[in-house]
Amino acid sequence: MKSKYFLWLILVGALIAGFLFFNRSRLNKQPSQISKSENPTITADENSFINGYSGKLLAGKNSPFLEFVQADYEKALSSGKIVFLDFYANWCPVCRGEAQELLSGFNSLEADNLVGFRINYNDSDTDEDEKKIAKEFGISYQHTKVILKDGVEVLKDGEVWDREKFQEELNKYL
């Protein structure tokens, strides 16, 4: 009788361990590691090049959310588009969780006068251009968001945003 309970205990424990292992590996993915099947709104062509921007497309059909490239940022500023900056650290669990909300927010946008950039901040992927822009905006903490309209900062927020907060804030400027 004891061996029967012991086997059930092992079976339940193995199922729980497998479930946790599977979900941990999926939840720890960075947005750039999410496959097209997990984010089906992005096609292979869109992922490599959109509207003349060279940065990798993370989300958005009408308003692209791109990995930061200095030339793309300058192009967006000079085009008169609203620019959304998300300062993201690959080691930050808050950033990874919030990233899914931002991706969903960009995928739901109808407006086409916005360009967003994920800027690596204080992590292993941060380059000199990203350090420079973080300094320019006085960023002292990851998961800070900045919105620029006509090249002027109109919002700087370090709070965690969900999709609804993203839409609420952007609708003030679109």
C-alpha cells in the first residue's frame, strides 16, 4: 500500500516539475527570442525590414516596435513621427514580463504615426549608442519609457505598464 502512494507521489512530482520546467523556459525568453508561431502577426519579410527601417521588428504592423538602431531612431525623429523608447534590460524579470504587454500593445495599434524602439539598458547587449541615449534622457533605471513628440520629451515613466496603460498613455499623443 505504501509503495502505491509512493509511486503516485513520484508521478505527481514529475508532472509538476515538468510543467514548471516548460513554463520557466518559455517565460524567460526575451521578446527577440519569441518564435513567429508565438507572435504570428510578424512575417519573415516584416521581421527583416519595414518602412525603410533596418532594426529587427519586434511587433506592430502599422506602428513598428524595433530593436534600437541609431540611424532608425534619427530617421523616426526627422520624419515627425511620435517616438516611443523602452529602456530594457535582458536580466530584468520586470522588463521581460512587461515586454509581452508592450508587444501586444504595438500589435493592436491602428495608428501609423508612431515608431517604437527597445533600447538595451545596462545589460550584456547594450552598445555605445544605447548608453549615449540613456544618458541623454537621464535614464537611471530599466523599464523606463519615454515618449517624444516632434523630438521633444512629453513623457518619462518608470512604472510598469500593461497593455491598457500603454494604450492609454499613447492615445494622449497620437
